[in-house]
Amino acid sequence: MGTKFAFVTGGVMSGIGKGIVSASTGLLLKSRGYSVGIIKVDPYLNVDAGTMNPYAHGEVYVTEDGGETDLDLGHYERFLGINLTKKHNITTGQVYFNVITKERRGEYLGKTVQIIPHITDEIKNRIITLSKDTGVDVMVIEIGGTVGDIEGLPFLEAARQMWVDLGPDNVAFIHVAISPILSATGEQKTKPVQHSVQELRRIGIQPNAVIVRSSRPLEEESRYKIALFSNLPKESVFSDHDTFTPYEVPLILESQGYGKFLTKRFNIEEREADLASWEEFVNKLKSIDKQVPIAMVGKYTKLKDSYISITEALKSAGVFTSVMPKLIWVEATDIENGQIKVEDVLQDVKGAVVLPGFGARGTEGKINAIKYLRENNIPMLGVCFGMQLSVVEFSRNVLGLKDANSTEINPNTPYPVIDLLPNQKNIDYMGGTMRLGASKINVVKNTTVYDLYRKEIVYERHRHRYEVNLKFLDKLIDAGIKVSGWSDQGLVEFIELSKKDHKFFVGTQPHPEFTSRPLNPNPLYVGLIKAAI
């Protein structure tokens, strides 16, 4: 069969869980033995998510090939257990950049370049080319934003055209919208869903299914009204109500016949879904009652989505160890400004993650937290910038280099223990120019990191410009720092303190959370939870 295409759109407002629905759609098809790919369309003008503040768009998720993408790609990879690429995140910036480049090269010579057909053709070509290159049975495409947003209109038009081009058996439209509960009356209101479907139909798209987000299961009367005004049978309206964990969503949708609906809609063989391991994971996640308090020390803690891959990696490690992390969020800027005392927020935790980030704000707060964790023998994992600041803290308080710093924070520090990578010193453009993606790491035997990975070679994903300055490395090693992982180019990838000096003090330059999966958690996060227990 040729590739089938499932477009997932959202109505009423953003942030209602289209990414989880898209990932669940893929999982239910994959569980039936079909190969699945999944694309996120982001209608913003940025070429990628790399230059955005996490407060603007949440975490920047890094793919194996170095794409700086939307956080939904993290959901996709975790649910489907696959590795995606930068091509699986399409933005308006990429589309317009490519069309304008073609125009400047003369490829449209004599033509007036327009949204239709040139922009829509570029969108369709990207989706279809990726589908052919990967050879998947089904490609799920999540169109970001909300139906009615001006930015998303070219993508919706391209999707409508694909339905015309490829035929109704090959294209399905899944619409996700919210049905709020009125606090005054407890009534489940369907009008927002109705209006959002009407807006989609006005654009020229008739949804084949409506998935309704609500705080409680969809009532039969509500299902009937939504079906009636959406021009659908009741069997095509599904409830996606609040759950204990988003990992339950595919199971809830499957129980309502959503997987069977998809195979019927695409006119492909209905096969029995194999969700046993997923169901086992979810049941264990829901049943674990033991907890261990883990501090999350960062500078974007007001938006937890800034660190979503790390929180999910910790949950997966919790299922693996049968002890759930109880996350204690610690804003490093508040420590730095004296609004909270480091001993007050960290004295009762059993472990900590010093979180990644960029820029000077909150840096001294993180360093103070690292000092407390090191001196009080509290298990700690420093991730990327967290690892770099561990080196800064150690240099200041153990080596006695009082003004040690990263040149990112203080370009004039007399002790630049963290410095720019050599190939970063003449960079003109900020976007897409960091050290990005998966790289080979040579793990040193007889180290904590090796004991966790049980491999001499691992691949982890990077996103950084600064590194441990090798000029200071001998002093650091003499004072007790162990390098437990090296790149082929001689860059420091993992550091640690020996177990005789500290229960668990590990720093990782790459981001191990990006390779962590619900059914296969990353060893470094498992190691932290075990040490905290």
C-alpha cells in the first residue's frame, strides 16, 4: 500500500494535548504492525526552535541528527520508541526560506510567486518526500496552533489539497478540541467544539474524527451533540479526558475503538493491537507508592515544560526502580537573589538534577546549590550547563580558583575553566550553529558512568557551545575530578567524583534525557534515582 496520511488539528485553544493525541495515533497503528512516521508542523516564522527562550515555547528537543525542534517530537519519540530527524519538524520559516531561495535562483522565472500554489506545494512536497524517503505505512502530521490562526492557514490548505490529490482513503483529518466544564453548574459545554469544527469546515476540511479534551469523560449527550454538529456518526467522536498520566491516553482511545477506526478509515487490514508492554508500564507507573524527593534546580522552573524530557526520564527511571521521584522545583534565581536559602530547600532532598540553561541569570544560585549538594554528599546529576557549573564550583571551592567561571558568564575571568569550543569562536549566526545531535562517547572503565551504561561506547545528543577547558584539566583531575567519558576529538563528555568522595556526583555534557524512553530509561537517570534511594 502507499503511505496514508493522518492530519491532527486543534481547536479552541493551544496546549490541549494535540501532541499526545498525535503520538497516541502513531502508537495505536504501530501496535498493529504498521510502520509509522510523525511530523510536527509549527506555523511560526522561526526556522527552528533553537533561538527561542524556553518560556516562549517550552523545551527545545534535539534529534539524533542535530535538529532543534518542538518539544512534541520528544513525545513522539517516547511513545513510538523511534528516532526522528530535523525533517520531521516543518516550520513556516523553513517553507518560506526555501521558496524565496528558489525564486532568487530563478526557478519560478516569469511567474508570480504566491501562497497558492507555491507555498502549499512546498509544504506538500516536504511531507510526501519525507514519507517516500522513510517508506512508512502511515505518516501522522500534527499542525500546531489553533484552527483559525492566520499562520496555520497555508498548512491547512496544503492538507486539504492532499485529500483532493490522494483521495479520501489515503488522508484522514483528526480534530482535537476542548469541552470545558462550567464550575458554577458542572455542565459539560460542547459549543466551543462545535464552533471549532465549523471553522475547520469553513476552510474546506471535514474532520473524520473529533477527539474531545475535557476534565472528565465525555457524556453521551455531549457526544451526540458534537457528532450531530460535526456531521459525523457518534462512533467517530472520542473522549480524551484527564488522566493520571499522558501515557494512558492511547489505552483510553483504544478502549473506545480509535485504533479500529483508523484502520477502517484508511481501508487497511485491522489487526489486533499489541499494547501489553505499554499497559504494564502504565499500570506500574500508577501503582508505585514509594517516593524519593529530587530537587530540580533551574532557571525556567515557572514553566515545567522547559524540562519535560528530564521529568519524563526521571519518571521512567522511577518505574524501572519502583520508586517515583517527587520533584521539588528550586528556582536558581531566587537562591541568587537571597529570596530563599539553599539549605532550606535542599536539606530534605535525597537527590538533585542541576538543570541545563543559557545565560548569566541564576548561575550563582546554581553554583551555591552544587556546593551544598557536594559538601553534604547528596546525589547529584548535572546536565549540560549544570555539568559546566559543577566544574566551576569545584574549581572555586576545591582548587581555590576563587574567580573561576565560564567565559559565557564572564569573558574576562582569569580562570576560564569552561570556554568556547574552538569551532564556535567565529560564528556569525546563532541559529543551528551549536554542537548539536548525537556524538560518539568513549566511556572510561572503572567509573560510575561505565557501571551504569555497561558499554565502552555510547551515543548521546548534544546542544552546547562551551566545554571544559583542557588547560585546567590536569589540576581538576589532581584535585579529585574523574573524566568518565571522552569524545573522539578529546572533549570532556562525563565527569564524576569517586564513590569514596561522594555517593553520586556525575556531570554530563550531552543531554541523556533525549535518548530515554518509557520502556528503556536512560542509565544516568536510573543511577541518580538508585543513589537517592
